[in-house]
Amino acid sequence: MSSPSIALGMNNGIDFEIEWDDKGVSTLVQEVGLAFEEIKKVTVVSSLRDLLTSICYQVMKGEGTSVHVTDIKYNLEFSSHFKYRTTIGGAGSRAAIVLSKLDILSYLHLVSINKETRELLPKGVKYYCGNTQDTFYPHLIIQFPKNAVITGNDWQIKSPRANRAMYLHDPDLQTMPLSYDFFKEGGKSKVLLIGGFTTIPDIEKSLVKADEVFTLIEKFVDKDCEIYYEDSCPPHGIRPELIKVWTKIAAKVDVFGMNEDELQEHIGRKINLLDPNEVLLAIKELAELIPAKRYVIHSRYWAICYAKDASNYHDALLEATKLATTRFRLGDNISPSDLDETAKLKDDPEGGPFALEFNKLFSKDVAICVPAYEVTQDKVTTIGLGDTFVAGFLKQRADDLNK
């Protein structure tokens, strides 16, 4: 393996990845007597009924966001009815695991540690944990396929696309204990991933934590290290006061990244993801709301970099899209040769024309777009795609900066 040139923070957790079962979910929905008119977006889960309501909403809309759960017992109660896999979650952790499969070492920051995490982390990952005690707060990850069906007592819904929903009750994410050794040891890396600040529900505490992280970065991290922030929909939902946190972070990082759901959450409206003018307008609105040096937006159709030097990030977008598509096709079991096979795939039938039109309309000094690949198989993996995209992006940027 090569010497580490990638440092990955900040949060992690143990995930219970539920094996989707139309009948099992429908049975629970029928048992609680959930009516169709009750299906709505839920920002806080305080009962099993709330959890089922949220699942129905996300399946019906084909959306995939994270939701705060007030008590871990609801995650455990739901998971007891289904088969599931125990895995490691968090952008940094998943990125570290993916990179290890490509024989790339990384430094990893953890906020929680337990027997499961120790067993599941690859041997090549050098990890540092901010927590001195073992804790266990499993996240509920529900991956549903396209055309997943939930049947109520007198209604039925079907998912328009495959996606995943996440349900979190995790005090470690809400306090985000830091390891100084991570910054000291990983400070020589070419690229550094940070994130997780908005999982802290108290805005002032989140701002203080951001200050702590950037103080450590200033003290230990090389000046030429490229810092990437990957956004996420907070479990407590998008709140206006969070703009303080995002603005502070965006002013300090080199790349501010997110997926299409988070872009739309930030600007407060849905957009046509296949209209180049509408997409760029949305990104410009984001830039006015949260000023940053560079933006990377990734979706199921395309990936875009919006920056004055956007063309420098073309290869990183391409590698990120290729790696994420490989996970989409094959799940956890990927190898370098699998990436070569992905590269032979055709452009996505909708993303391809979009990227072509987008790159004709806008200068590479403003924005650049690469299309997603076309994947025709029915059985796919939707968990961890954004994390894998980030892994591919950082992998290529580390290579570029090492030249």
C-alpha cells in the first residue's frame, strides 16, 4: 500500500442496513393503522408510528434523507422485525474502507469506538478516536429498491426510484469528541475531509466545535493541504440558524460538497435536475447563501464543479463518479479491475445529454460537468454512494497534488 496522503474526518457510527421486505414493512404499517393522509415528511421520530410514517413518505417520494430519533429503542424495535447487516457508517469511515480495497492507506478520525467498529475496520486504516469509552448507538439504514411497494389497510404506494433513508439517535455525533492525534499525524496529508458539525443540535456548540477543528487544522495541517467539506442533511432538519455554521465552514475550506437533495434543501425548492440553466441557477443561489471557493454537487445524473478553476477538477469528478457507480453496481466487493469495467459503460441516457448541453452553455472557468454512467441491472446498492463519491474525488485530488 502507498503511504497515507488522505485524512478522513470526522464522524462515524455503526449502521444496521435493513434488508428491504415489502411484506414486512406493510405488515407493520397495517398493525399501527397508518392512514394514507397521515403520510408526511417527519423531522423527528418519537415513536414507531413516526418511523413508519417517515419511511412511507421517503419511499413514496423516492427521497433519501436522515432523520433524528429521540430514543434508540425505536431503531432497535424496527430492526428486530427484519434481517440486516451490521456495517460502519459515516463519510470518512466508508471512504476509508473503499480506498483500502484499492490499496490506498488513509488516516481516519472516529467519534465512537466499540467491538463492532474494531472488527469491521480494515487493518490498513490508521484510526484515531476522540472518545475514550466504548459506546453503541446503531443507525437504522433503510435501502429500498425502485418499485418498492408498501401496502396499508386501504392504500398502496410504490417508490419511483431506489434510495436509502437514515434514522439516527447518536449522542457521540451530537458531541463530536475530537482526537488531536488525528490532526498531528494526518497533518501531512495532501487532502483532508471534514464534516459532521450540523449533527450537533445546539448551534452555538456546533460553531464552537468548528472553531476547535479549524484551530487544530491551522496548528497541525500543512498549508497546501486541500480541505473538502461534505455536507449532509442534518438529522434535526434544515434550520435557518444553521446558515451560521455552514458560512463559517465554507469560508475555511477549499471544496464545499453535497448531493442534489441537499442542494434543494438549501435553496428551499425542488428543481429540474435535467435542465442545465435551472441547475446552474440553483448553484448560484447556493453560492449567494453560503459563499465558498468551490462547490461540488453530485446527483444520480451528473456531477458538477462550480468554481473559477473548475476545469482543474474534471478528473476528480470523473474518478468520483466511476467509483460511486462501481459501488452502485457491486456493493462492498469492488476491486481496481471493477473500476475499469465501469469506465466502459455508456453515459446515463439522461445525464449524458445534460452534461453535453451544460458544458456547451458554460465556460470551464465557471463550471464543469461529467455525466453518470448507465447501469441497467435491477439489484443495486444505494447505501454509501455519496461517501464513495467523496472517496474517489479525494483519491484523484491526492494524485493530482502529488504530481
